[in-house]
Amino acid sequence: MLRVFIKNIVFMVIVLLLTACEERVQTIELDNKSSSKGHFVSFGDIEAWSREDHIRALSLFRDECETVKLPSALKGLCSESIKSDDAKLFFETYFQPFLLSSKKDEESILTGYYEPQFTGSLNTSKDYPYPLYKRPKDMLKIELGEFHKDLENRKFRGRLVGKKVIPYYSRSEINAGKLK
């Protein structure tokens, strides 16, 4: 369910960007090296649309309106979201679904960007018991593509013990005090 929800948020962000354009294009070729294409559809074409948590999605949208520096063209949409009592109707009124497709055997990647925001404290307390560490000086980043072209874009992090590279400490080891 969470995976579907995240996919839908990425989808809505893309739709938001596309609906911000003044002139609506019906079909878009995304990359000339790929067969990936897209076109606008209706909300009725989205199988799970009626089962989505529209109230939660609108709440997340409103939160983004408050925390993100928006282009002036989208500020009015944020104002409309606050006035709306019907989350599903809000999205159906102000957004246009966009269907992406490619050849059946072609691998496609859709990238969305997310910038997490956390509250924190410079001092340990009941509310903030976990430290945020900077990157350890002994952590190595090993780019495997530098060793073999078939391993391009593959990497891992480790540490040097003697003359051997071993995996970096696990989260449980770090939580148990391996890093100070």
C-alpha cells in the first residue's frame, strides 16, 4: 500500500509540473533514445483512483505548500487546496493524469526527488535521543565501474582493516556504540 501511495505521489508531482504549463500538449516524447511516451488520460482510466486515500494526499499536498518555495504559478493552487473540502474533487479539478508507457521489453526508469525534512536538537533529550553523525573519516566509497565496465553505477561503502576492505558498520553496530 505504501509503495502504491509513494508511486502516486511521484505521479501527482509529475502531473502538477505538467499542469502548470499554460499550453497543454496531448502526447509527449520523453527521450529520443527511448520508446517511452506519455499522454493525458482521465481519472476514470486510473484503476485504483477511487480507492486512494485522497484526504491523506491532499494533506501531504498542503504540507508541501507550506514548506516548499513554490513558483508563483502554483501559489494559487495551494490557496485552492486550503478552500477545498472534497480532496478527490480537488485533484480531479486541478490535475490531469498523465500515463507513461514504453515498449514491453524496454527497461524504463522514472525518477522522483524527495527532500526529507527533520526536526532536531544540538542536545540529546527525551524528544531527540539519536545523534546525526557526519560521514566518518574512515569510510571508503568504492566505485566498482572503475574496475570493470559491466559494474558501472555500482558502488559500496566499506572500511580498511589492515590491508583488507570490509563492509562498514551496520546500523545495529552503530546504534550499539561503534561510532562515537
